[in-house]
Amino acid sequence: MKNQITETLTNKMGDLALNNIIEYLVTLGKNVLAAILIYIVGKFIIGKLTQLIQKIMMRKKVEPSLYTFLDSLCSIGLYVILVVSIVAVLGIETTSIAALLASAGVAIGMALSGTLQNFAGGVMILVLKPFKVGDHIEAQGFSGIVRYIQIFSTIITTPDNQTIIIPNGGLANGTIKNITRENKRRVDIDINVAYGTHPEDVRKIVFNLCDADSRIEKEGERKPFCPMTNMADSSITFQLRVWTDTSNYFSVKFELIEKIYDALNAAGISIPFPQLDVHMV
């Protein structure tokens, strides 16, 4: 009798175990099929979203370096979401994975705080475009032509051909002087002449020089202007203000200074230097 009961219990336990195994395998198969389906659909959606993002960035004419980085960042982020979704469908606990990713993110963020700041600054520069490659800027105590705008730094070349690498974090948060952003620039030249010189004589000379230079604006609000700006210890000061194309700024300024000097000398107008008169009684 006991043997019969034991055999019956063993058979029932075996059937139960077999049913559990079959049920587990059926559930696992369903989950695997669901995971495969999610992977196929997710990959298709990621491809479409990536193409859409690429079209938007191309339409907005995003800088190539930022375009490549954002494209990769979006793809990686979307695939991470897809993998987490597949893991969840397979029945694997995702809480620990999320906690691990969060901890890793905090640790990496603390270790790379300065680098992340430069990265954020690079994104701001590439999106807001306070300057572009080829512009002449002054920033962080340096002046030069922008050669490369990278994600973490901006590379400029100084007038004496030195290469300066400026971290984007400080560059994005500091003051930037973009010298060549506008098409026109005003050239200011101070002219010191001796006391007793008639102002109109000075203006006649400098205006004639301006009229002879085709690079200088002649009409409207930007026509040459030469007010008297100061009465110094040994001279009176005029400031010639003329407008020209930004690309001609330095050539116009340097050539005009030399021409003014020669013209004043030719007209007999004295160009004084600082001096002190001592009277002996």
C-alpha cells in the first residue's frame, strides 16, 4: 500500500515538474519572440528617427563636428533604451541595471566634470555660433583667426602664427570679441597738431586723402568725419573716422596714417611731441 502511495506521489510530482518545465519553456519562448519582435521594430524606428534627425540638422546647417557627435549620441541613447526594453521583456530585473548605470554616470560625471563643461561649451558654441571658422576673435586674453571649432576646444592662430588651444568651457562663458563678424568696420586715427593750426586746414588735407581712396565709404552716415577731440598739453587732437570693408581695415589704417603724416609735413603743419618749456628768471 505504501509503495503504491509513494509511486503515485512520485508520478504526480514528475507530471507537475514536467508541466512547470513546459510552461516555463512556453513563457520563455513567448518572451524571446517578443524580444526579437521588439528588436526588429525598435531597430526600424531608430533608423527612421536617426534619418529624421540627420535631415533636420542638415536643414539647419549644423556644424559638421556637432552633426557627427549628435548623430552618434542619439543612436547610442536610442539603442540603450532598446536593450533595456528587451532585457525587461525577457524577465530580467532592470532595477539593478538602472542603478548600476546611474552610479556609473555619477562617477564618470565627477571624474570628467571639467571635460563635460568643455563639451557643453562646445555644443553651445556650435549651436549659437558666436563665431565661425575664419573669424578673427579676441577671447580669454588671446587674439587670432579661428581655425577649428571642436567639441572640447577651439583652436586659433595668432597674427604671428602661434597656435592657441582654448577650452570651450571658459570660451562659452566668457566675453568674446568677434572682430570680423560685420562686413564693415570703422577706422579711427588720432591726429596731433600744434596749437595755432586752423582746424579746417587739417580737415581739408585728410578729406582729400579719403576722397582719393576708393576703399573708403564716401556717402551717408558713414562718410569721413574728423572732429577735434582734445586739447592736450602740447597739441590739439583730431580723430579721423572712416568706414571701410572689414577685410581692408588694417591696410586702410596703416596706409592712411603714413599718407596723413606726409601730407601734414608737406603743408607745413607741425606735428608736435611732448615737451616742457622751462623759463629762467
